[in-house]
Amino acid sequence: MRTIAIYLIFGMLTMSAWGFGTVVIDAGHGGNDRGGSWGKVYEKHLALDTAFRLERYLKMKGYRVIMTRKTDKYLSLSTRSAIANKYKNAIFVSIHINKASRTGAAGIETFYYGSEGRKLGAAIQDKMVSKVKVENRGLKYARFSVLRKTKIPAILTEIGFVSNYGDRQRLKSGHYRDAIAKAIADGIAKYD
Ligand SMILES: [Zn+2]
């Protein structure tokens, strides 16, 4: 009886990560392309740091993680999609930081293109806004190249505005980036 229970539990654990064992994490921008910036606060750095934190949380959950970049280097959008398309049982999560000319614009928003991306994005957006106290800008459809060219379920999340004072203070905090990374990982597990 005990043996059966162990097999059942083991079966459930392996099943949970069966649909896609791999998560491709894409830290936006890099190298000469610093993304949105405000003073010395650069999107490319915040995105990469958050990507590494997400990698850690996903590995704790048993996922294999592929990073499109691990260093401060430039990658074209088509290269990012090409990396993602090398994997079949996988999903693609691109991390970005927003910037707007209206400094009042704030909060988190997540973009999708395909129907699976919509489900994945909904799970991630829900977890982020329920676990982190930020403005919910919602889940949105977008024809971004990196989403259109990626065949596996794909989303692009904008985890705050570098141009907004409150968001910027949060984004500069490792505690905030860690909480966001954990929420994204939880959203991925919820979608799985
Ligand atoms: Zn960006």
C-alpha cells in the first residue's frame, strides 16, 4: 500500500511537468541595445537579473531552463525565436521593462499572440498581480515579432515602468525582482 502511494505521488510529480519540461527564458535587449532606461537604470540589466531569478525558481520546480542570453550581449529578435524553436515540449517567456513618455503610466502587463500563449499569459499575469502589489494593466494581444515567430506557447511580460517613480524604485529592488520571478514561476506551474 505504501509502495503504491509512493508511485502515485511520483507519478503526479512527473506528470505535472510532462506537457513541457523546458522553459526558454528570454531576457529582453542586451549589449548596445539597452532597452528603456532612466538615468543609469537600464531595462537590459533588470530583465537579465529577473531572468536569472526566474531560472532558479523554475529549476527548483524541476523544469529545464534555456536562457536566450546569460550575458550582456545583443541578440536579434529572430535569433531569440530561433533559439525557442529548437525546443518542442517547451514554452517561451520574454521579460521586459516598460517605458512611457507619460511618467504616470505604471504597472505590469503581459502580451500574447497565440491561443496557448493567451492561457500561459493569463496564468502568469494573475500570479504576478495577486502576489505583488502593483497596478494590473492586464493581458493583451500583440503582434510582436518575437511572439509571432516563436512556435511554442509564448508570452512577453513587462514587469513595470522604468519611467514611473514608484515602479522604478521597486524595479531597483532585488526583493521586488525576486517576488516577480517567483510569481512568474508559479504562473508557469499553474499553466502546466
Ligand atoms: Zn523591452
